[in-house]
Amino acid sequence: MKRNLTIGAMALSALSVMAQQTEKRPNIIFILSDDHATQAISAYGHPISALAPTPNIDRIASNGAILRNNYCANSISGPSRASILTGKHSHKNGFLANWNRAFDGSQQTLPKILQANGYETALIGKWHLISKPTGFDHWMILNDQGDYYNPDFITERDTVQYAGYVTDLITTFTKQWLQTREEDQPFFLMMNHKAPHRNWVPAERYYRLYEDVTFPLPATYFDDYEGRFAAAHQEMNIYRDMYEGHDLKMVTGVDSDTLLYDPWPHAFLGTMTADEQKRFFAAYRERNNAFHTTPMTEKEIAEWKYQRYLQDYLATIRAVDESVGQLLDYLEETGLDENTLIIYSSDQGFYLGEHGWFDKRFMYEESFGMPLLMQYKGHIKPGTQVEGLTQNIDFAPTLLDFCGIAIPDDMQGESFRELTETGRTPDGWRKSLYYHYYEYPGFHSVRAHCGVKTERYKLIYFYGEQIWELYDLQNDPHEIDNLYGKRGTEQITRELKQELKRLQAQYELPEDHLQPGKK
Ligand code: SGN
Ligand code: CA
């Protein structure tokens, strides 16, 4: 009798150890959109998002945590994705820019470590790292940037074109994989949306969603870039550099079905069927006709372009938000949400007209910042706000930490698990962030730069031109007043330069990475 009891107790404690172990091994769903600005996620509270809310993405924040000071290491797609996968800065993972050099898939990555620890791993959607994915048991990726309508999907076996809208297809394939995965294994699933990437083509049902909404013009829309050389020399201005056909869906005249300038027709209208094209032009006709029949000044045209850009950009996000809603519903209906950590982010931030811009790349807040929302029932309290400085190199270590898997020493990021679990930033947490953008010469002509950010200040060094910029984010949140070299800033400049050097040494930046030119 006694013996039996003991065995029973032992079995029970073994069970509870197992339960703890299972608890330590959450499933992970990583939702990564492309170019999704925090200004366009209503949980972040920006006035733009108030007019185009994202109720489903916000669900993740209200079920869990919103990270308010999360940043990327290099604000461009491939490099950010490589940092997410490796937990390392660009100079360590080797993917410096969206140049033609493939990601070295033989290196250590988050999915590989999870796989080695018994996880089933899957990737669906945008990949953009040139080499084939490694570390995923199942993958189905878009070709390069992918197309909005009727896109190709590449698998280990073949390339197949699917009929439909890219965001909806990615959601469908993701749900299908969830239904067919190995039920007895924990899983790591990446759902990587194309939207809201350029050229911002909404789902047909949303072509006209925001046509009557007037979005607030950013205070810096007509920025003169005074005192900021690189800002003055970029090519990402909405009213100067956007392609009127490709980006703004403008046509040649009243009732025209011919787009104005579109350098890549094969990647836009070219993938739509004839009927889809017809419905596309019909949906924009009234607005395009009004443009041609209303006299406008140059300034009014610049403002009209801003509205058209935002209407389309935000309309593509509506389908992303629906996708997140469908996934959350599925997890709740199946009870999977109990043991699944869900994370929503984007490869970088984006300009929604600030400084007159679209695109990213600069170390200024809008593109340096990355949205980050996380839920994990029983571990992250609903409504948690995280203020500490976090970065995409931290994602891999954080997720490994949540899974109870040892974080390899050579990962450069830190686990921010404690920040999300307590809502507090521990004393020893980092006080500064390192940033490095390489892609110059390149698309949009943003000069290569590196820099350091603290809670209040930011120092940027455009090393090709040997130009420095210094901002006091507290007094100048729009970063228009370059304080570098101004009287009274000597000490803070000295401190920030020292900190930049310290970070470069800590992260082992090779010396020639501060030389201009393609690496
Ligand atoms: C494309 C875009 C650019 C964009 C890059 C990188 N042009 O080339 O505007 O900066 O991608 O974006 S497009 O008209 O072809 O869309 S990234 O998010 O993949 O890094
Ligand atoms: Ca991107």
C-alpha cells in the first residue's frame, strides 16, 4: 500500500516535472509584416492609426505586451530578417544590405536551434534572403519581394503561381500548415507578410476603404532638410520620387485605364487577370477623374499624393489585420493560445510622410523603430507596457529564453523576457543601442551611417561624408534640429562618441566597416 502510494507520488511529481517542461516549451508564432510603421498600429496610439485602426493586431497588445522602444539594427529588409534569425548585428551574420549576396544559411539560426530541440519549424511568406531557407521543416516562400496579385510561391520542390491576393494566400497556407503539423511536437511558425510593402496594392475588397478619409499631414511634410546633408540628398520623397503610376495609381487623364509612370509593370498590373485590372481601374476611377478635373497648385498636388499614399498603404494593412484576427481566432478556438507565444513585428519601421518621405533606411525614429507586440498566456500579463530599449538582435535570445533553451554565447542580443514578464526594466539593462546602415550606393540614395541612441539622445555618423548629426529627442522629437557642433553640446557629444566606440568594440565591428563603399 505504502509502496503504491510512493509510486503514485513519484509518478505525480514526474508528471509535474513534465508539465513544467512542456510549459517551458511554448509554441511560437512569429508574424512578421513588411514595412509596417508603428504609426499605423492603433495600439501605439498615433493619430494616423486612429483613422485606420488595427483591432486584431491590437488584441496581441491587450492580451500581452506592447514594446514601446523597440528598434532594428539596420533598417532594411534582408539585414533585419538576418538579425532576427541570428541574434547578431549585420557585420556578424554577413548580410549587410539587400545586395546580391546570399544569406549564409549554414550559420547558426533560431529555427535551427529550435529544430535541434525538438521543435517542428515552418516558414510561410516573404523570405528575401536570396539563399534557400535552412532550419525549416516546411517552407513556402514568395519570390524575392513577391507580388500582390496571383503570386508565385517557391517550395523545395517547385514554384507555383496561386490565384488570389497575397495576404489572404499567406493566411490560408499558414492555417493549413497549423492543421497538418505534428500534434505531439512544439512548433515554431513564421508567417511573413508582404504587405504593406511598396507598391501598396490593397485587396480588391479594400480599394476604396479609405477614399473618404483625410489623414493628418505630418508637421515635417515640407521639411527643408536644413543642417542635414544626407536627409537633403535622399531619393524617397513622396512628391518628388514616387512613381505616379506604380506607386500612386495615377492615370494619364479622365477615364483613362493607362497608368502614369510604372517602371515594373510585370510586377503590378502584369500579375492581375484582365478582369482584375478592369476592377482595379474602376475602383480608382472617380478619384482619378477628380484629380484631373480639379485645378491644383504644386503644393496641393503634393498633399493629394500624401493622401493617396496613405489610403493605399493603410488599406493593405486592413487585410494584414484580418489575417492576424483569423489566426488568433483559430488559436483561441483550438485552445492552442494557452501555450503559444505570439509575436507581431515588422522588418523595420517606415515613413508615412514624415520629412516628406516614404521608405526607411535612416536612423531617424520612424524607420529605426520597429513595432513589437507579444502575447503568451500566463507569462505576460495583459496590458503590459515595456519601455526598455530593445532591438531585433534580441528576438532570438528572448524566444530561446522563453523556451528554456540555452542562449548561445555568440548571439549578440539579450533576452528581454524579464521586461515582458514584469513590465519593468531591470537596472542593469542596456542604456544605448547600436545601429549601422550599409546600402549606399543604392536604391533611394540614403548615405551609409552608423550611430548610437540613448533614451534621450541620438548621435549619427555618415562615415562616407564624415558628417555627424546629434539630436535631443526630448526637445526635438521630429529630429529636425541637428545640434552637432553647437555650443553647449560638447560634453554630450563626447560621451556619445565614446559610447559609439564602446559599442563597436563590444560588437566587434571590423575597422573597414567604417570605410565608404560597398562591402
Ligand atoms: C524595392 C522597393 C524599394 C524598397 C526596396 C527595399 N521598390 O526595391 O522602394 O526600398 O524594395 O525594401 S519597388 O517599387 O520595387 O517596391 S525592403 O523592405 O525589401 O527592404
Ligand atoms: Ca521591409
